[in-house]
Amino acid sequence: MKRYAMHELERWQNDPHRKPLIIRGARQVGKTWLMKEFGKLAFKSTAYINFDNNERMRLLFEGDFDIPRLIAALQIECGCQIERGNTLILFDEVQEVPRALASLKYFYENAPEYAIVAAGSLLGVAMHHGSSFPVGKVAFLDLHPMSFTEFLDATGNKSLSELLKKQDWSLITPFKSKYIDLLRNYYFIGGMPEAVQSFIEEHDYLKVSEIQSRLLDAYEQDFSKHAPPEIVPRIRMLWNSIPAQLAKENRKFIYGMLREGSRAKDFELALQWLIDCGLVYQVNRITKPAMPIDAYRDNAFKLFMLDVGLLAAKSGLDIKSLLDGSRIFTEFKGSLTEQYVQQQLRAESGINPLYWSAELGSAEIDFVFQSGMNIIPVEVKAEENLQAKSLKAYCAKFSPKVAIRASMSDYRKESWLTNLPLYAISQIKQECE
């Protein structure tokens, strides 16, 4: 399977001021595969070191950060010769040995000729709790589940993803039924590589569901294995509440749904742990669409899962919904559609969205983000619903240069808004230019 992040790795490789690279992302989003595949394609050799339950490496990095000493030991560990410039050194599950993470600073300062990529499922936790993290001495790449266009490529529909990139709507629209059918599949399967690969090989939705259940179980086991024991029950309460929180008309996260009398401070550590692991995304509210947009965020937020397929599985989506027209798009009051859009904004466009609501709650815009000197509102509709009352109210009040409605309707550009089909949300940045 092709991952678009490979292009980011190629740019990193060719950067004359290259720093060691850290790939961040939740467990099972494909970090290890991506690193190894990049090593095969772009380097003469690869030195792969896994730090999980690796006592030898823990002892090695307890010593000093003398680079020749470390390289000599790493060669023994991986059983290969490490050549400057020709070998890609891979540190996997590097958070298990914090001093290995700290060593990246010394590789950058004293031996930048070595190409090093590190990854780990709980790197966000390590970054927040490790005082030796090499701040300013490393570069980052965030890896998400496969986007919808990556899903198109992987399932043999590359011509459809290429058509989207060309933005030739007169050609795209005649194929909309095909796009919608594939989008229906993506809502159910999601972008976790193992689930996608299984679907490609066997076209068995039950097997996809089994994989998703196994992934959800593995995440829950991580809570007990890696989180501080005192916050594990609260992590579970937060995690398990997400489908119900998103299925409300107003998707704002309500602590009182966890248990009566709950307050934010009771759950802040548990929430931060889930965010650091990449399992959830917090989308905060802004009170005013002005720049810089982050200065206007407040404490209200929505909480999304990392993947639409996992949300569908955790919500107990019936496989029969795949056969029933637009039902999958509107299930759970359209929460899968909002999950899908925020996921694509991150994975396709590198956008970390916020949302806006009026002070009295009379109007709400599902997502807003800053693009250059503009604040872009995005209203999400799960059907061919052409009403956009909140978006009209927002535009009347703030007069944005560009306003987007994402829906099942065809592409249409009007004076005050652009209707972007949900299957073409990957093109949102181009529409904002």
C-alpha cells in the first residue's frame, strides 16, 4: 500500500540540514511499515532496532552518548554494517528507552551524517514526561490512519483519486455514485492499514470487524499496561463515552455524561493521556473567528476518535447499513460524517480544526481553521441537505472570504459558499486559495 507520508520522508532525506526524524502516531497506524519501506526504497541498507523489552539496548544507552560506541553496538544488535549516508537507522518503540530518545540530540549535534528515524506508540506520553527529550534537535512527522484518497489508491481506484486532484468537476460528478459507494465502504472499514489490507485481500466485512475489535481491545489493554494506575478508570470512562458524546445533537463534550457531578479537573490527566497516545483528537471551540485563531479558543470542546472505522465499530454499526442507501452517512445523527471530515482535514491537509458556536447557542459551525490571512468556516451535512442556516448566520455576521459546506451534493460554487462533496474533502485547501 502506498502512503502519502512517503513524500514527506523523501523531503526529509534530501534536506541538507536534516535532523533525526520522529514519527508520531497511534499504535497500528503503520509507522513501522512506513519506516522499513522507506529504508528499502531510499537507502542502500537499513539498521532496525526495536526497543520494546530490549534489555541490551537499555543497558547500552545507560552509558555515555559517545557516537562511535553507540554505532558499534547498534551494528552488533542489528547484525549489519552502518554506513554514513547509506544506512537508515530505525529506532522503533523508542519511548521504552528514554535515553535512546535523548541520544538523538547528540546524533544531530555530533554526527548529523547519520540518517535516523524513530517511532513509538506512546511517544506523546514520553515527550510530556521525559525531561531529557531533545527539544529543537529533532523533526516530526505525524502519521494518521489512511485517508480516503489513500484508501482509493489501495483499493485499485487510483484513477478516481487522481481525478479529484485535477478538480475537473465536469468529469468527477458523473462518477459520483462510485465515489459515494467507496466512501460508504471507507466509513465502515476506516483507514487502519490492517483493516484496509484485509478488505483488499478478502472483501469480508466480518473479518474487518474482527480486526477492528482486536485493535480496540489492544488500545484498552494499553491503558492498564502503560497509564498511571490511578487514572486508568477515568481513561476508560472517557474512551467509552465518545460514541454517545458524538451522537448528541450538540457534540460538545459533557463531563456530566461520564458520571454525575464530574468536572474537567477530575479528568484532565486521563484526557491528556489519550491525546498524547494519538487515540483521540480534541477540537476546541472558538468564541470569535479572528486571527490568530488559537488566541480565541475556550475550554469547550468536541472529542473525536482517531479513525472513522473504529468509531463505527465502537458504536456497534450494523453491517446491513452498508446496503441501505445513505443510512451509513446519517447513522448516529451524522456523527460518523463529522468524524470523517475532521479526520480528512488532518490527514489530507494538515489542518488541526477548531469549531465555532454563537454565545447563545443559536448557531454552530462544525469546523473552522486558519488559511493564510483567512478564517475558513466548514459546515458538515451528512445528506444532500442544501440548508445551511448556521453557515448563513455566520457569513452574515463575519463575512468570510471563503465558506465551505461539505455534503453529499455535487460541487457548486456560489457567491457566498462553495459546496464540496464529502468524497472530495481532500481538495479543501485548494478551494481556499
